[in-house]
Amino acid sequence: MQLKKGEIITLKIEKLAFGGQGIGKWEGRVCFVNDVVPGDTVEASLTKIKPKRLEARLTKVVESSELRVAPKCKHFEKCGGCVWQFLSYEDQLKFKEEQVRETLQHLGGFSGDEVREILGCAKPWHYRNKMEFSFGMEEEKVMLGLHLPKRRYDVFDLEECYLCAPVAAEIVTKVRDWANEQKLVVFDNHHQDGLLRNLIIREGKNTGELMVNLETSENSFPCVDSFRELFKGDERITSLIWSTVMQRRGTPTYREYTTLAGRGAIFEEMNLPTGESLKFKIAPDAFFQPNTHQAEKLYAEALQAADLTGGEIVYDLYCGTGTIGLFCAHQAARVVGIEINKNAILNARENAERNNIKNAEFFVGDTGKALKEHELPKPDVIIVDPPRAGLQGDIPEQVASLGAKRIVYVSCNPATLTRDLKIFTQNNYQLEYVQPVDMFPHTYHIENVAVLILQ
């Protein structure tokens, strides 16, 4: 039978793939469909047709799965923020753990027994410490909220959100009403004109500190004092920031920050397994793990995986702002961090100084080049936390050649993790275990900590 795009097929969804799509079979071919739950019988419109694989867009749920639950948020159907609210949190965890196991088996040839039970989030709602809301225009009305799925420029007016602190929706409403009262214009990416760009809200989950950051273009902003007055007397807000985004084609984007009230940064604390805590300064442009409490679990797992006794040399590669390395510093002789982002390294050094950590040093550089260029002591433990693309080029072989007794691999992508684990096992390392950690409930994202032992 010759299939055509747009043709409607009926199939039953069997499971979920990494990336959130449902998988079913039609006439012997695997078919991927968005917005479905295992057990659903659906009608779907074909969007891609290949000899062994189909992709389709959901048009109708013919028979709902017993696994379906009512979404908590009123915006779920039109919001691109979280895609799995129609599954119970327990089922989300089950499917994520299965996806890690299946990825290791199918892409890496591992048994899958290496995968431990996933660590879930004790509080799977209101967990994010940072949310970025976008401005949009509908005729002459300013809108402020989140993007529609796969719609880069289209936003909807947000009234509630269960990913971030409840105060965020209140602030969004207040800023949206103010922008309409002031008759402000939203920045237009096509014409590179207008003013309002984004509203970013950051929260210290352990400190309670709150930052409100209004991003505008570099065009004139005559009502900045009015924006400041909007939050006058609100003692919840620790830091009120105005960010000017300077963006021109062919040149790097530059941001200039003006503190309108309070401090120019907020502080957050992260708890160590020992009961001690580390303090971090979060500037408007600083990276910080979006789920503070679950990041504490993730880093504690990395620390446990490192199996430190106090005398080890630890490499923290792709170290970012140095958080994992600083978690390890109190149980190691020396920590060496390498990161290509200069600002991240400056933050890492500040974080070490702020927490009175003397045995951690951080270098700016590409990981592969830095390992060759710097005269560094031989590592006992290597921790890697690369971007989604994993370890590029010959870096897995380079890392393996250093001969560390243990490699701890922190990854946000099961596929590239599996690819790299396979390379390590071909270079005298054995995979001990993989510990999934759910950092982002109600999404398909999965973090993992993998441990490799030198043979």
C-alpha cells in the first residue's frame, strides 16, 4: 500500500521513546507520535514516511490509556513547557528508567542490568529555580507567558505554572498589566525593532532570595522608573534587574545589567551529604542547575561514585561553574577543573574563594587541548559532565589514556552517554553502574551518573 503524507492511520501506542514521542506499529512499521500515552489507541496524520519508520501527528485519541491522568495545569494543551503531565509521576519515572536501560542495551550492547532504580524528585511541582517568560503581541496587546510548542515567536498569556514558584505567575501578571498600561511595544525579531524581550525570574530554593530581571532591547526605555516603582515595597524581591540586550547580525550578543533595587545578584546554598553547605552567587547571566534540590542529589551521587578517601587528585572536566568539583574538594587532596567558558571559570574561582576552598583550581580551555597543554598531576578520579553532544572527537580515548582508577560520567543524554561508555569499555574500563536521576519532572529529560572502573 502506497502511503501519503496527511493520510490518517489508526494504531495503539506501546511505549515512550527518549524525546517524549510515543511508539506504536502500523503494518509492521514503527510509528512515532507526539502527545500520546502507552496504551492509547489513536488516529494520527502521517508527516514522514520511510521504509521502516513513520512519523505522525496526533489527530484523535480513539481510546484513552488507563495510564492517562488529568493534567494539573490549565495551559497544558497549548504550552511547550512540560509534555508529560498526562502521566502520573510514578509512571514518568518508570518510563525514564526503562528508556535508559533500553538505550544501553540497543546502542551499547550492555545488559541493562547496570541501570539502578531512578532517583525521583521528592517535590515534583514548583521545582525550577529559574524561568524565562517571553513577551508577544496580539494586535496592540502585550502578552507575557511561555511559547506554544515548536512556535518560536508565538506566546500565550500565562496565568499559572507548576514548574516554578507560585509567586512567578503573580509577577508575570503584574508585569504584563504594567506593560499594557504603559503602551509598550514588544521586540520584533524579524524587523529588529521594539522594546520588551523577556522576563526572567530566579529563586534561591534554599535561601528564599528572588530576582526579577526585565530584558529589553537597546531602544529607549523611558519608563524604567515606573518599572522600579512597580515592585517598591515588595520585600520578597531581593534583586530587581534591567538587562539591555545588544544584538546585531554578525556580532556576538552583549548584555548590560542595571540594578534597579536590592543587590545585583542573589545567593543560593547547596547542601552536602555531610550536612555542610556551599554558598553560590547567582548573577543574572550565571548558569546554575535549574532544580536545586535534585542537583544536590545528583552531585551527592557523583561524589559517592568518586569514592574519595581524602588523598585523591580529581579532574572535573567540563566543570562549568565548578559545582561538582567543589562538592568533591572536602574529600580530595586536589581538584582540577577545566571549562572552555571563561566567565564560568571566573565564577568557579569565586565560588571556591567564597567557600574557603583552597585545594581546587580552575583552568580556561578546550578540554582536549587543555589536557595536553597543562602540566597536571596524574588523576586518580576523573569526573566529566559534557554538553548533550557528549565527549567529542578523540576525547574519550584521551581521558582513558590518563589511567585514572575511576571515571564518573554525568550526562543529560542517554544516547551520547551510551556511545561514550562503549568507547571507554574498549579502552580498559568496565562499566560498574548507571544511576538515573530525574532532574526535570513532567518532561522527557533524564540525567545519569555512570561509573567506570579501570581494569
